[in-house]
Amino acid sequence: DYSLKDADPEMHALIEKEKQRQSRCLELIASENFTSRAVMEAVGSCLTNKYSEGLPGKRYYGGNEYIDQIETLCQRRALKAFGLDEEKWGVNVQPLSGSPANFEVYTALLQPHDRIMGLDLPHGGHLSHGFMTPKRRVSGTSIYFESMPYRLDESTGFVDYDMLEKTAVLFRPKLIIAGASAYPRDFDYPRMRKIADAVGAFLMMDMAHINPFEFCDVVTTTTHKSLRGPRGGMIFYRKDPVLGINLEGAINNAVFPGLQGGPHNHTIGGLAVCLDHAQSPEFKAYQSQVVSNCKALARRLTELGYKLVSGGSDNHLVLVDLRPLEIDGARVEKILDLASITLNKNSVPGERRYLYFPLLTNVSLLALVPGGIRIGTPAMTTRGFKEEDFVTVAECIHSGVQLTLEAKSSAPGPKLKDFMDYVEAPDFPLRGSLSA
Ligand code: PLP
């Protein structure tokens, strides 16, 4: 039984390089974090060897005495970490990640082609909330369900609840989804609850880190972002029937056997460890530091003259609109990457650049060369950064933007080809990604 280094030196060397990259870089991707050694020990444990289809006490395989205890402990800690009454709320901790968790909820609550409304991706929503372009249904959610995204008020950068209400009354969705990947503000849950009730829809929140339980029927979450756990997902559901549906049965059946097989027990073990830590005073202090750091970052960026979507942030991320400077997020992301500052390019509300690369017909220019950048504070707060450090971070980003402007003025023209010359990255348009 060899160590990784002896058994596979090539993979060992690559992991070591990634480890060094993670410790060298300023990690500002809003959806990333550094999990603890204890979580990684559980994730790297023998739990990965075990099959346990089903739920605690109701498995399709033998030998699950300890796995049952691990999953039950994880469920109990999940409810406790979010202050939920076990009589009223249940949780499924088996979703393999955030997107499968969302699709499992849709499978549980909807029939194929039922109507849904989530925040549009170019306005900060997530792919799994039903994104489609004028030419293509992009995510499984928009392929299997009828999606009518709601949007921000472009003049304020806040969700346009009036328009959401008007559209919901006409479209009559069966499910309304709150939550986003790149929206720097809280959602107005009471308002969304009212809209959902008026049209007879379920209300689901795909939460970043805020507490929406009072107003929602179902809450999904990833586990590897603000929560600082292993990569995974959870689905919280009300135990009482909603709109005539027993959510507990429907959701558990949608996870298994609907869409998944054997749970990833190593992840569930790591998640239980992180959920225990999430109840500690240190973690609560960490969470409020994440928000204070984000406010300090937003303030300094504003002083430096940047336009922030919605003018600031209530949570762990800011979205900078670079269009007034006539540069885009892709170029700034690339320049900052060269200086070991990692963040992601992001579309900003109001962009109208749904052009298509002739040879990359399924990739929109908006996704690859969008007009903004998204900056998050969770990961560097884990590494001990305070408000004054995020003032410095804002200044570093500012230097990157200045460099990009210089590069632009030295380039012969505004076309992508000219930029590729000056950043020396011929593979550039193929490396684009949507924000997670
Ligand atoms: N929901 C939201 C709001 C997200 O930001 C993400 C980010 O990735 C997801 C769902 C999808 O999670 P995953 O990448 O784990 O599938």
C-alpha cells in the first residue's frame, strides 16, 4: 500500500503545484474557499469505499452500521447549524453538488415542462436556475422546464420585484427561485413569498449564506463556498405538505433513486465535520468578518472611482462594472492572473453582447468577454485578511485595471485579436468560464 508520492509521482507533483498555487495566489473567487485539514481528512478517508444507496436505516446494501450514524449525525448538525426545528424541517445531505441539488428539487416538485422563474444568468443568476439564450436552451433546467427568467432593474442593480410580480401573474410559474451567483444584495423574501402565494408557486432559495428559511418551502445550498466544507450540496425542505405535496418523500425520492445512486459518504463525513465547526463562535465571527471585509473592499473601490453593480454589497461579493472604462472583465482577469490574483470575469446587468463566435456556436461572447469582474471575500478571510487588507486588495486590483488600460492604449485596435497579442495568450477565447 503505497503513498501517493510513491504510487503516482506524476499526480503527486501536480497536486503539490496546485497546493503552491493556492497558497501563492490572492484567492478572490466568490464561490471558493479553503476547507480545513479535518474536513480533508474525512474526505480522504475509507468512507469513499462504501456503497449505501437509500437513507439511514433503509439501505439497499449491508455493512452500513457506521455510515448510518455518519449520515444521521450530518443531518442533525445541518439542521442545528441553520437553527432549524427538527419537527418542522428535514434535510437531504446526499446531493453531489449544487446543480444536482437544484435539479433534484425540480424533479421532486414539478412535471416536465412546468414553468419556473429564476434570476437571469447575465443578471447574476446561476445556470441551474433555467438559463437560456435567444438561440439555445443552455442548462438542463431550461431544456426540461419552461423558463422565464426575472431580471434586475438596470438603473439600480437591484431585483426588479414589480416586474417579477407582473410577469409571474401572466406566466403563472409553479416554482420561483430566489438566490444567485453574482448578486451583491440580499433578496426580499417577504415580497417573493407574497408573489409565490399570489400565483400558487413554490418558493425555493438557492442560498449563498443568508438565512431565508422563514419564507421558503425548500432551500438548497452548496457546501464548499461560504460554509467552507467539502464540495457537495444539501436540500432543506419543510416537513408539512406544501401545495398538497409531501416534500420530504418527493425530495428524497428525487435524489435517490431519481437522479443519484450511492451517496458520497466521504463527502458526507467531511460535511458533518464542517457543520460542527459552523456552530462555533469562531465561525460566526468569520462570517461577519467576510461581510465587513466586503464592505471595506466595496468602499475602497468606490473611492478609486469604480462603478459597482447596485452601488455596494450586503454579502460576500462585489460586482464591478468595467464598461465605463471601456475595458472588459476577461482582459482584467487575465492580467491579474499573471500577478497571482485570482478572480473571475462576469457579465453585468445591461450588457447586450449576445454575439456568437462563428466557430464556437455554443459559446456567447458575453460569457467569454463580459463587462465586469466579480470579487469575493470568503477565501482570503479564511486566510486571516481584515478590512485593511481588503483596502490593499482593492488597490492591487486597481493596478491591474491600470495595466489593462495601458495595454489597451498600446494595442493597435479594440479587436480581440489585438488583445490576444498583448497578453500573449493565444488560447484565450477558449478558456472562458461562466461564474460558479
Ligand atoms: N447555485 C448557486 C447560487 C451557485 O452559485 C452555484 C455555483 O456553482 C451552484 C448553484 C452550482 O453549484 P455546483 O457548482 O456545486 O454544481
